[in-house]
Amino acid sequence: MSDPRAQILLASPDATCALAHALAHRLRPGDTLLLSGGVGAGKTHFARCLIQSLLLAPEDVPSPTYTLVQTYQGQGAEIWHADLYRLGDTMELVELGLTEAFAEAICLIEWPDRLGDMTPPGALWLELEPLSNPGAEDSRLLRITWQDDRWAQRLQGVLND
């Protein structure tokens, strides 16, 4: 998998969850996932599944739409889930401690276009797009891109190569 991009068809919410679970256990402190796609694309569902698979104890994982950031104690790392849709200014990221979390925690960022020049260069980009196939309304196309070579190795066995 030398090409820094991949795509996979996620036929159902369960398939999305299974991929999130498989990826979760390959993440390390300092890893950032950038989740993009329109409203209702499945970003929060993916993040919720990934976070729940890493929690020490079962816990509700709400959308951080209004709080901007939710944090969780995961197995071996803190997990930060941010929804930047309502972000007013990128300086809020510094005030929230998100820029420090990029180096120390596992971060999942919804609406990453709001990061501007604060986007971590080694992040993994995941773009979810709902498909409008009759009878498959819950299916999604997931496009994954990266620039950091570590992702090619980490994604082996997670995606259908």
C-alpha cells in the first residue's frame, strides 16, 4: 500500500463501526484523524464507534457539537473528540488545549477545514460520503488520504487492499 490514499465502501452503519474498531487499536498518542463530510455523512458515528472501542469502561459518547471538545480516558492514551463546526476563531483551539493534545493524545477532529494552518501535518484524513443507491441508503464511501508514511503500515489489514 504505497499509494497514500485508499477508498472503501461501507455498506452499513455496522460496517462503519467495524472499520472504526479495527483502526482504533492501531492508533497511538500523537495520532490525529481528520473526519470530513457533510452533515449526516457519518463522522460522529465513526468517531463514537472508535472511541467506545478504546474506552476503559463503557461510557456514553455524545457529539461535541456544542462543547467543541469531549475527552475520554482510553487504553494507553487520552482521546480527544472535537467538532469544530461552531468554532469561531482558531485561537480557541489553543485555549481549549487542542494543539497540545495533537502531540499527546489520540485526536478525532470533525470539520477539520476549520483548523486552517493548525492542521497537524501527519494526520490521517477520512472523508465520508453518503451514497444514494436505492436500497442502500446507509452506505458510505470512505476516502482515506495521508502524507506521513507511518499510515501505510498501520492501515495494512484494516482496508481491503
